[in-house]
Amino acid sequence: MTHQLPVLPFSANDLAPAISSLTIGYHYGKHHQAYLNNLNNLIVGTPFENASLESIIAKAPAGPLFNNAAQVFNHTFYFEQFKAASDVKQHPENELLRAIEKEFGNYEKFVEAFSGAAASVFGSGWAWLVLDQEGNLLITQESNAGCPLAKKQKPLLTCDVWEHAYYLDYQNRRPDYIKAFWNIINWKVIENRFSK
Ligand code: MN
């Protein structure tokens, strides 16, 4: 099985000014593509040659195969949750909103807690909103290629805080990138992940 780069649900300049077309060009066109090429090369001649991405993440030992498979999943998951800032629904609704309010008090407190988690990842990594196996909403941090699927958590939302995600647009100002991140979330995608 050859893994494929997903088609983005937006044009390269749709997310500006939160994320520039230059960053999309490198982050999707170079970094995501490189993880994908590495994955497709690494599975050749292994028991994972015909395995799904999710199965590789669940079963591969720590090392390059896991890292590249998880980064392919993480980046596909990250990019598919965005839409143009001019055409965005700013808040979650329905059952997802009720679950957020139950766990965090209200949407604003959730944003504050998630933003704090994203800002305080030390070095390269990811902040996540996940459902644990008991169905509780959790905000988590993962380093490097860490992926909630490897912990049997169901991911709902993620923020990539590797420097390649924001350095061209914000240099060292990771908190400014995280603040702008909220302006481009397609909450319909997050609600669909939650209700599936
Ligand atoms: Mn990235």
C-alpha cells in the first residue's frame, strides 16, 4: 500500500494571515511530503507494507517507521481541520460544546487551557484535544512524533508547535501563532470527529 498526501480542503493562501501560503508551501509541500516519502520507503519489505496508517502507528516499534507514520497522520489531521479565516465558524456547537463546557467550564476557559498546553510544549511537539477510553475530554501534550492513537485515545483537535509550523510567520513568537490558530479552525470538522 502506498500512502498518499491528502488534498488540502483550502487553497494555500486561504489561511493567511494566521498561516501564510509560504508556510503552507514548506509545511505541507516539503515537511508533510517528506514524512510521507520516508514512510513509503520504510515499509518496503516489512510486515507493514500493506498495513493501514493507523495499524502502523498502533504496532510499529519506536523508531523511524513509527515516527514517520505518526507524523503523516498528525499532519493530515492538522491540515484537514482548517478553513479560510473569512469563512469560519468561531465556536464549537451542539454536543461538542456541551462536552467542552462540562469539562472546562466554558469555551473561553478551554481555549485558555489548550493554548497554555500548546505554548508550554518543550521543544518540538503537539497539543491535542482527545477523548480517552472512558469518553472524557482531555488536553494533552506530545513530543516530537507523539500521537494519541498510540495511547488508544481518540484525537479531536491538534496544534503543531514544531518551529516549522510557525517560524516563517512568527519567528520565536509561538504564542502569537497559537492565538491566530483559533481563527481558522473549522469546528464542523471537529464536531464530526467528536460524534463519529
Ligand atoms: Mn509540522
